Amino acid sequence: MSMHEIEDLVQTSVELLDRHHPADDGRLRDWFTALFAFQNDYDCSHTQHRVMEILIRRGHTVRFPIAEHPDYAARKDFFDGIEEFTPLREFGADEQEFAGELEDGYVDPPWLYCEAATALWQRMNCPATTEAPLLEVVVAVAEAAERDGDAELIGCWWSLGWQALVGGQPFSPEELAATPGVAELRAIVRRTGAQGFGSRPSEEQLELMGDELETWWYRL
């Protein structure tokens, strides 16, 4: 799956969750955090602007006047001189560029933006967050997509494979099957015929890999 496809997958999932959950469902803030963390693992572009209205309304992103940044008084000339989209994290020589570039917020004049669970979020005394497992979010997306009849979206998530969605180190299909959310996602994939979508390995490729976890995941 290409970087652009990952970006579109995350955008579509954010929009879907927003449509299917009531305004007071606080889980969405943390679900969106997990979705964008997943996207960042693929070195994708900054795409939050595509769904910014949702992110602000759901409490994932907070928008402040630039002068409210805790370092504004000490760096007034710097902040006042920003004229375009600018992530505020400064990277050391031994740090991978763009890794966590939004941790310290970003400016898109005339506003300062702060995302949930980042370093700036803590400095701005925003509400506490809870880390949501990616698979929990994907199951919620799949449940909503099933109600919409969108088997393609379900299949695209499932076809990414257990390593992308579950992580960790299950050592057998039995351990993987016991992971919370796995049985629910596989049941939705079966019910909707979603295995026909996405870029899953062929049967021949599965045979060549000889990996029992991969084989178990893709053979429903």
C-alpha cells in the first residue's frame, strides 16, 4: 500500500468514526491519536488539515492564538516571524528528521495547533489522554464500515496484516487469536466478504512464506 493510500485510509476512517459516534463519545480523540500515529509510522505527509474541523470538534486538536504558546514571551520575534505552516520541533543532529515533528505543536498562521498526547499538549495543560491500541480503533472502523456496507475499507485495513494492526510478539496462531479485537475483526471480514479487497498475499505467496501466523491471519 502506498503512502497516499495510507493517508486516504486514515482520512476515510476519521470521517467514518465521526459520522457514526455521538458528539459526546470521548473515545474518538484517543482513536484519532492512534490513527495518526499509525500514519506517521509510514512517513506520510501531514494530512490533518483534511479533517481539521473534525479533529478540533472532537478535542483531538486544540487551536490557540500564537501568543498563548508557553515560549512566546521568550521567542516573540521567532513566533511573530512565522509566515507559513511550521512544525515547532527542533531536531538534534542524531535525530531522524520528521520523527515526531508535531510533538511541540505547529503554527499555521495565525494559529498555534496542539495535538492530543504530544509534549505541547502537556505543556498547555490540556486534558489527560489514554493510549488506544490501533486494533481497537480498526475494529470500531470495521463495525461502522459494515453498517455502511463498505467492505472495501474493511478489507484494506485487514490486508495490512497482523504485524501492522496487532504488533507485539504472539508466538502462535492461538496467541494471536486470543488478542483482544482479533476475533471481532476477522468475523467482520468474513461476514462482509472484505477479504476480496486490499493487497493480501496470494495463496502461493503464503505457501512460500511458510509463516503460520501469516497463514492463519489471511486464511479465514
